[in-house]
Amino acid sequence: MMNESESLMRSQLVSLAQAMLNGKLPFLEGAVQVLAIKSRLSGVADRDSDFDAFVAIQSETDHLPLEAQRPLWSPTALAELEPELRRAEEWAKSFAPSACWNLIARFNTSG
């Protein structure tokens, strides 16, 4: 039996995955949020192939500012990083959607 907190975390995870698939949430932003939820789920192994995709994204892009951090950066620095941000998002799009679909299939509690 799943407790209310676990059910909420699963629902949030599915919503995040759907938002990334729908293009409403960049994969670079979503990876951080997915991994934060993973740490609060029970029964998920440290090494889990569906979550490992997001570990890879976060690991390879942790030097790039997230949306919430960008107001703290200079406009010049952000402009210089823009091509790298676009390349990183395209790279993530090459493999993260399948992980999103797998997370939705595994953690969808709405039926």
C-alpha cells in the first residue's frame, strides 16, 4: 500500500515527464526536478536506467545556469552560453524522451 506522500511524488514525477515530452519544461530543468523526486521515492535503486538518463543530463550540464539562477548572471554571460544551452537541450532530447515514457509507465498512479 502506497502512502499519500509517495502517491503525490509519483504524480509529480509523471507530470514532470509529461511536461518535458510536451516541450513545456526543458530537459535540463526537468532533470534536476526528476532527481529531487527520485530521492523521495521508495523502492528505486541507486542505479536505475530510467533515472540514469537524468543523472547524465544533470552531470553534463551542472555548470549551466537553470532558469531560477539566470537573473543572477550577467546578460553578456548568458548570451555567450546560449549556444551551449541549445546544444545541451538538443543532446538531452536525443535520449531523455524514452526515459520520460518509461517513468510515466512505471509511476502513473491514475490508472
